Amino acid sequence: MKISTTMIEQVYIYAREIYNNNIEVDQAVKLLVNDYKWAEGSARGYINVYNNIRNGEKYTWTINGNATDYYLKNIYKDDGYNALQIALKSVKLHIDYQENIQTINNIIEIYEKFKNVVNIDKDIQTVFAEIDEYIKNIEPERRDVEYNKLIRNDTHIVRWLKEQFNNRCQFPNCTAKIMTKSGEYYVEVAHITPVAEGGMSTLNNLLVLCPNHHKEFDLGFRNIIKRDNEHIEGELNDQYFNIRFHENI
Ligand SMILES: [Zn+2]
């Protein structure tokens, strides 16, 4: 059976809704069969594979290359860096399972393509922890500069941070966006408890700020009213702010 792009788009939508507990499998299968000409068995197979992929599990049913590409692209778009990282683990398990079969060459190519987007070996927290370890051995007054240099050189981290913060300075109502020659936006990362004072790169200690707000945050009059794992609330040179640390987690 030829599976068209429209069919893939539709099975993706339903599989994601099932994964998020918004629709029952049987109901989705019925709609796919009636409205989009899916064969029932294939529809169930594609839905199951989506579920396996989201959970980082091995799947043994082969979905075609177009669908694999579409699933990965949209998992990244809809559910972000961490979801893509998990999805790629699943695709790798599938490839290993199928190792000798020529027909999945295109799946291997797709896997290699997405492997450049996220770091599949380490989660972001591990990468940050390694940077923190390295920074500890640098003289305190150079730590902030070194830190930002390291982060900017790690495309995975930059990509992840931008995704979390939508390419914008997190300070309320700041519209500063600096486009670099490479076409990427420039970001700076501020530590709330400074690196020089032992502040770590945990999610609740990081802010993405434009250069102006970064300097103001470091040098201005800062009064923290409340800080927990999700928010920081306070005043910076008399301007009130309430910032959520991470939007997508
Ligand atoms: Zn700003």
C-alpha cells in the first residue's frame, strides 16, 4: 500500500494525540481508515511505532523513510530537543535490530541527518555538568567570559537554549534580537548565582539575556523577591521582573 504524505501527516497528528491521552487508539484508527484510506493494520503499526519512538523503545515494525523523516522532524518541532534525543535512540535500536536488511538504508541516512541536530550521547544536563567541572579550574574573574565562549561553541547547547527561550532575551518585554553573520541569533547566558561564587549550570540558575540585560543583571542593583525551581521574581534597577526558567520542560 502506498502511504501518501497526507496519510503520514494525519497518522502523526492522531498518534501524538494518543500519546498525550487525548484520543483512544480505536477511535483514531477508525478515523484513519474511514477518512484517510489507511489499512487498519498499517494504521495501528504506524501509531505503535510513534509511541515506541517517543518512549525511546525498540520497534520492529518498519515505517517507511518518509514517515520516519516526518516523525523526527515534527517531534523536534512540536516537542523539542529532549524528545528528539529520545526518538533517535529508538530509531537506532530499530536500525540495529534490522542491521542486515538493505531496505532500511534510507532510514540510516535519515538517522544520520538528525544525529547532527542533537547530541545523542549525552543529555544537556550532563554536558552542563562537564562544563561546570572544567570552569572550576579557571581563575574566578575569567570564568564568566570563558563560560559564555564554551557555550557559544557548543551548537547543541546553543540550539537547546534558544529553543527553551524562543531566541529572545528572557527579561520581560525585551525585544532585543541580534542576528549574527552566520544567520543565527546571538545569545548570552547569565548565572543568577555567579559562576565565580560557585553557581552551577543547573536550569534554575541560568537565564538567557541580551548583552544589555546580562550586564545590567551582573552590575545593576538587583533585589530578588522570590526564587524557586521554576521562577525568579525581583527588581533590577527598579524594574520588576518575573521570569520562568524554562518554557518547555
Ligand atoms: Zn534584554
